Amino acid sequence: MKPWSWLWGSQEARAPDVVAAERSIPKDDLLRMKAAFKTQTGASGTKDNPILPFAGFKALLHMTDALWGDIADSLCRAVDRSRRGEIAFEDFVVALRRCERGSDAERAGFAFGVLDADGDGRVGRTELEAGVRACAAVVGGESETDDVAGRVALGATKMCRSGDPDSTGSLDQGTFEMWSKKVPSVSLVLCSLLQRWPGQSPTLSIHTPRLEMDDQWTGKELLLKHSWLWLLCGGLPSQQCLKWHLLFHSSVHGKSFNTFMGKVKGRGATLMIVRDSEGHCFGGFAPLPWKKQGSFYGDYSSFLFTLDPHYSMYKASGSNDHFQWCGQGFSQLPNGVGFGGQVGHFGLFIDSTFDGGMSRPSATFSSPCLASAQTFGVKDVECWLVEPVEDDELAPGDSSSVLDKYKEDQRVMELAGKQKYSDGYRD
């Protein structure tokens, strides 16, 4: 008997990660979770560490074989640390803490274990498509799950082959973790499965917005498909995934940059989607309102994405702060809207004619060319209001400072390497 054990009762030493995991869970939740374990069919084990067979654990999480197939069993194996073919409560809380409080790499590692259905240490295209189909059905209940799964898997294959042309497109764990940064929704949904026990409200779940539009859009083809919402919302906070309102579509408003600016200027955070003349679909998220600006602006929550023919997301890399560009009425600087890169070498840019654009590899987002070619013809442009500005926020109109009245000239001087002596002064 261990010293002082008579004080605390006879208990086996518990692993530090189990103790830390249980301490991270509110006591009432922990008691409810144990009670749920104990009441499942086939429960065994001890009072403090009940054990469930795989079938009982899947029933606890409402995972049906019809929807999840082999992934339901691989989720069980990812939780089962002892490899006994059953789920101990202690293993469950350790996995839950990893999903809820772990790093992005830890979450991706767990998701990798879930998708690796055959246990060979790689996630192949078939396994990835099966996982994405199940995730899409759970989050959105969409009927186009096969189409979405194919686009996501194609993006993974392209990423693999960009570094190794002979790659089969299967992902080892390291590559999967890199890929998860481009498609964060998949790991997020798979980790949220452990929060599906009775009485729990998942905190990792992805919220998809309600799409709102005026009557003039009735019968019009939209670029944004419902089946893509859960993928895009994986890169946004929940408050930006409640309600999206359609502001502009070129098929209704025409290819007019002035009309576009009249609809979107100063409204708030927006999502812009472009379809080029070859049918490729892509776009960018602008967290700050669009406004005429003679220099780049924005913040690190900006990102670029591709939707068709494959899906991928490109978040800010931290290499520079060239997030948003909006030129209007300039004579020497580019007129139009864009994201990333450098002036004249944008990660994504639509010129003021709305007939053409460019998408070049961009260090701002570590993004490749998003379109069918680096310079492309524009077929359609669509813009959604993701989050309106608050009433008490200043309208992003013209600055009241005289120093801001000649932004184009100032920017041209900066590009020419001329020193600007007015920096730091305001009237």
C-alpha cells in the first residue's frame, strides 16, 4: 500500500494526461459523461473508468454505419490508446481534450487517424472522399456531397503533386497536417464528433449561414453553392457565419466597377467570388470594408480560396500585410479590387472594366495562381456581405486630413523609393 493511501482510499496511479484532461472538463459535465458511458449497452470496467465496446461508443456518439461506414470504426481506433478494441472512459477524455484544447497540428493528427481507415499510415483519395462526404452530410445535409468530396480530394492531390509529380496523391501525417491548413473544416468536423454525447452542445461545430437576397435574384444562378458553405466557414469565426446578404452579382448589375463600389463600399466584411471565362471559380475574403485606398490595407483574417475545379483555402502567411487593394479614379495606380501580392502583381485582382483580371503566385497568402491562367477573362463576379459594420463604427469614407487627399501621388513616390517627409504628421 502506498504511503497515505488509507487517507484517499485504494486507487491506482493515474496517468498525468488523464488527470489533466479530466481537470479541463467541468465537474458536472464529467459526471454526465461517465453516466452516459455506464448506461450504454455492453458497458464494463470500473466506476471511475467505465469501458464501452466500439458498437456502444458509436451509439453514444450517434454514429451510424450507414453514414460513416469505416470511418466510425477508425474514429474508435483513434480514441482507443490501449488497442484493446474497446473505449475506456479515460481514453475518451484524453482524446476530447486533444480535440477541444489541442493545437491545430494535434487536431489534424487526430483527424488523420480517423480518416486512415485501413491503418496503413496514409490517407488515400478514397478514404479522404469518404470522410469529406460524411462531414458534408453531417454539417449541411447536402445532396451534392460526392461533388464536394471530389473537389476537396482533387485539391489534396494537386498539393501532393506540386512537390512530387509522381505522387499517388495519398497523404502521410505530415502532409495531411499541411493540407489541413488549406481545408480546416474537415479536421474541425471530425474533432467535433467527440462532442456529440447526450446533453452536450458542440463548441467545435461549424455554423453555416442563412443566405439572404432580394427578389431580383429569383431564378438567377449563384456562384456560391450551399454545399460549399461549410468549407468556407471553416476559415471564419462563428459570428461571421450567421447571415450572408447578397450585395452584387454581375449578371444583374452588369460588369460595372462603379456599380460594384456603390453596392459594397463601406458595408462591412465581404466574400467575393469570381468565375473566369474558362469556368474556374475562386475568390477572397475581405474582413474590412471596401474603400478607395492608395495602398494596401486589411488584416490577417483575409484569405483567398479556390472552389472549382478544386477546393483549397490560402490564409495569410505573415510575409507582408498586402491584404486588400481598392483603386478607384487613379491615373497611375491600378483601378479595381484585389488581394495580396504587389501592385501590378496581385494574388487576385479584378480590373475596373470587370472584363479581365490577374492571379499570380502570392507571398501574402502563399497562394498559387487561382484562375485558369495568370491573366484571365472575367465571366461573373459575386459579392456577399458577411458581417455588416457596427452602427458606432466610423464610415470608411474620405479622410479628414489634407495629407490623405493625394494618396495616389504618395503611393507612386513610395514605389519609386522616394522618402515621404509628411509621415507622422497630421493636421
